[in-house]
Amino acid sequence: MAQNIIELRDLKKTYCIGETEVNALRGVSYAIEEGDFLAIMGPSGSGKSTLMNILGCLDRPSSGEYILDGEEVSRLDKNRLAGIRNQKIGFVFQSYNLLSRTTALENVELPLLYSSVNGKDMTERALAALASVGLTDRSHHKTNQLSGGEQQRVAIARALLNDPTLILADEPTGNLDSRTSSDIMNIFKTLNEDKKITMVMVTHEPDIAAWARKRIYLLDGLIVREERD
Amino acid sequence: MLKRSLMHGTRTFRVAIRALGRNKMRSFLTALGIIIGVGAVIAMVSIGEGAKRGIEDRFASMGTNLLFVSPGSRNVRGVHSGFGSFQTLKAEDAAAIEELPAVMFVSPAVNARAQVVYSNKNWNTSIQGTGARYPEVRAWDVEFGSYFDESHVRAAAKVCVLGADVKQNLFEDEDPVGQVVRVKRIPFKVLGVMKRRGESGGFGSRDDMIAVPYTTAMRRLQGIDYIQSVDVRAVSAALMPEAQRQIEELLRVRHRIAPGAEDDFQVRNMSEIAETAAESTKIMTILLGSIASISLLVGGIGIMNIMLVSVTERIREIGIRMAVGAREKDILLQFLTEAIVLSLIGGLIGIGFGIGSSRLIKKIQMFSSMNTVVSVESVLLAFFFAAAIGIFFGFYPARKASRLDPIEALRYE
Ligand SMILES: Nc1ncnc2c1ncn2[C@@H]1O[C@H](COP(=O)(O)OP(=O)(O)OP(=O)(O)O)[C@@H](O)[C@H]1O
Ligand SMILES: [Mg+2]
């Protein structure tokens, strides 16, 4: 049996806005195995992005445990979390989140700026990552000159750069048409099957969720259903 | 470890350069504040330094064993309105001073400004009435011809010696010796020309003068029976205090000053005067420098302003960098480096600008007598000041950037 890369135990997240409290997550317990391909679904406001932010170490839960790769990370300080994001996690966002007026190559190199890789290796690895998403000939284009699908591929290349154990994608195809969406999903599938990278993605679209091997449904901050292929 | 931090340093630097390059016009305008500030500091301080150097040269060339006797009490020293309004010093006083054992030579002084005419040219200059020993007293030699002697002085002869500037302006390449120039319609025979002494910062050219016997200046030009001051060369530098004491004693007796009453003259020595002059140029330098520093400070505030705008504009970029693993420290360093690079580039251009304007000030005809000296210290000081301003004013925006929450930054529109 594969090892659990992620274990969540009674994870809660409460936002306080003035007097009112918003319970975005109300006790999520779940385990994700190494090499899983998981889709998170659920209606708007159900807490999917909140969960993704915690999984991605961008945010910390209000209570509960989050064990990532054998390490309890929910109480680590900001700097340690930044290190974990850099070394273990790749992000893909709905809105791409690339630096504009900057070349694809420089965007892809970005994570290496914050790790100890020297300059020559940096470019080499960035070019290799761009090649793996089929964008070698676009590496010196500025990101604002690229199409949405191309931009999302640049974002994936960036996520791949530090050989992450985990890729987190929050509605990666939300801004793309269906053909481009399946291109992106093909890349995810290849990464998951060939490189054994654990994939977790949020989506609203059932046909995108169908690419994953497991699906969980969130409602009002709780997991209400799980589906496995 | 060192290699790693070096690598990180150059990387942060490259990122900063790129970020600034993305907004060239704005970066330039921001740096402009520093350019002008640093340039102004260097140019202003160079004017002060030039004046100081001029004074030092001037005093150094005259030697240290020089004393000046002038009328008026010691208490009014430094109050210029009093100068020249005393009529207590006479030619006989000067003659008596010359007899003192600690004194080598004296030269009475009776100065005024007047027009000097030669054929169809004329020139306004300083007419300095001196004794025959003036060249020895002031350590200033004659270049061509000769200086006038005691017999000329005794006879109040209508003879003169030209300063190099006057010779140049009236005679150009012609030989002036033996020619006749006119001052207040009185003809003066030119006996010689003084050696050129060069510019002296801020005080007019010392070669723009003609020397005539002081007796001639008194009787024929000004119609007065007193002298304005006496230059005294002591026998040696070591005997300066002794010479000063002897002169004071002598003049008190000659002027019949009762014991305990105030002197009606003052004796100052070269180093005292040099000190006073150095003090005033120092104050001038500090004043000019601090006025210019204010513009540097304003430049720094400009940097802070632009960096704050830049942080707000780039919140999303900061979020992205944080998402891929930038720590607080990385963001802080990045924005701080941008501010420092801006101020250092501004500083470097400012140094060029400052040196350029200091040269220009020297060249412009209007300030022809103004010397400027750019000192290494002022350049280094301005440069480090610029860097410090970058750090100081860059820190707050940089810290603001580094404290952003990654999620909020990513969501920022
Ligand atoms: N920073 C915040 N401050 C306060 N409340 C928040 C914050 N972020 C999210 N919430 C609230 O938490 C709940 C869950 O939000 P979340 O963004 O996780 O939903 P979601 O499932 O991703 O929705 P969508 O499908 O629309 O993206 C919502 O009610 C939201 O208003
Ligand atoms: Mg969401």
C-alpha cells in the first residue's frame, strides 16, 4: 500500500470578520496517498479554496492537524512554510498568476530564485520544464503575449521546477475552453502517471473531475462524499 | 556559505535591476532626486573647498613670519566698518617699526581702486601704495624691470610696477617697461612687472593690481597724511611674538597711550589671520553643504514615495513570489535592493553631475575668480550619504511589502 503524503485530522478554519465568524472548514479529516490524483468539488463557498490554501502551506488552520510528508506543518512559522512551498509544492491557479512583462523563462525560473540552485542550472532546468509542457519555442516571449492555455502551461512548468511531491491546482481550467482544458489535463495526467507527482485539483466541472482517480465533495466546510474509480 | 550568500546577493541585484528596468522612466525620475542632491552637495562643497585652498595658497606663498599693523583697537577686530576710518597710523610709525631689532622689513600700505589708462585702453584695478621693500615683505618678486627704491618713495615719484593682469590687459605683448600709464590723469612711469601669482579662490586675482610708492598714493592720489596699515616681516618665525611685543610697546609710546588704556592699533600675525579666514571658509562650506544636503534628503523622500507606490502596484507580484517560496527576508531584501540600487545609480550619476557643474562654475566668466576643488572626501561622503538614504527610505516600503499575507496578496486586484 502507498504511503500517505497528506493526512488531515479534524481540520478547522474560522475567519473572523468583526463580530461574525465564518466557519470555512468545520472538521475535515482525510488522507491523500502518494501518487494520488484527487479532485475536490463542491458548490461555491463550500471551503475548497480555503482547504487548498492550507494544503499549500499558504495559510494555517485554526485547529486540527496537517501532516505533510510525515511532518506536522500546521504550526510552523512563516519562513518554514515558505521553504516547504518552495521545495515540496507546486501551485497552479485559475488566473495563472504569472509576472507580466516578464518572459516565460524568467517566470519558470522564479522558484529557483528562492532555493540554492546556481544560475546555469537554473536556466537549464527552466528550459527543460518548458519543454515538458511543449513551450520551448515560447520561452523568450513575454507572458502577456501568450494565450490563456499557454500561460497556464507556463504556470505548470513553474510548478514543476523544484521537483515537487505535490501539485495543487485551484480551478486550473476555470478560464480555459474545453479543448485547451483537456490539453492541460493531459499534462497533469502524464505528470501524475510518469513522474508519480501527487495531484490535487479543485474544479466545478464534472468532466474535468473525471480525469482524477478520486473525487471528494465539500459542502459547508465538510467532506460529504468520496468517489473512487 | 560565503559563496552562497554571494550568489544570493548577485541574484537579488539582478532581480532589482530587472524590476527597475521594467519602469525606466519612473526609475530615472526617482533617481533624479538623488542625482541633483548628490550633484549639489559635491558642487557646493567644491566651492567652499576652492575658497579654502585659495586662502591657504595665498598665505603659504606669503610666508609665516608676517605681521600686520593696522589702526583701531583690538576689540573691533573683525568689524569691518571700522577699518580705514582710523587715521592714527603714520608713515613715521612704520619707519620706527623698521628700526626694531626683531623686525627685518616693513612696507606701509595705502590702497585704493582707480582707473588706469594706457593709450586708448583703460582698466579698473587696485592701486596699492607700498614701501620699497614690498617684494621682500610679501615674498613676491619682480618679473621684468625693477621695483621702485627708497629714493622713489622719498620723492613720492610718479612710478609704478604692474601686476601681471594689468600688464596683460593694457599692454598685451608689448613691453611696458619705460612706458607711461595714467592714474587720475597723473602720468606714472612703468618700472617693472610683478610675477604672476595666480588665482586665489573667491578673492579676486592677486595679479590685478599696480603698485606705486605709498608716499605717492598718499599725497598725489588720495591726499591723506596717514597710512592704512603696515606689513611687517619679522626676522624669523621664531621671533614673531617678540616682534609683536616690540611693535606694541613702541606704538604705545609713540601714540602716548596711558598705561591701562586701550591700544589705538592692532597687530595681527599671519597665522591668526589664516585661522580666521579658514574658519570662515569652513563655515561657508558647511553652510553650502547642508543646504545641498536638504535636496538629497528630498530625493530620499522621493525614493520612499515611489517605492511605496511600487509596492502597492506589485502586491500581486509579491504574492506570486511568496507562493513559490519567497520568505519575508527575500521580499524585504528585494525591495530594499531596488531602493539602494536606485540611490546608488543616482549617486554615481550625481557625482559626474557634481564634478561637471563644479568645473562649469570655474569656467563661467561671471565667477572668473572663483576656484572650485572637488575633494575625494566630499565625493565619498555624498556617495555614502546617498546609499544611506536608499537604505533608510527604502526600508519602510520594503518591510511593508515583506509583511504582506500571501493569500491576500494573490487575491489583490
Ligand atoms: N479571507 C477571508 N476572510 C473571511 N472569510 C473568508 C475568507 N476567505 C474565504 N472566506 C469565506 O470562507 C468560505 C469558503 O470560501 P472559499 O474561498 O474556500 O470557497 P470556495 O469553495 O473556494 O468557493 P468558490 O468555488 O467560489 O471558489 C466563504 O464563505 C468565504 O466567504
Ligand atoms: Mg475557490
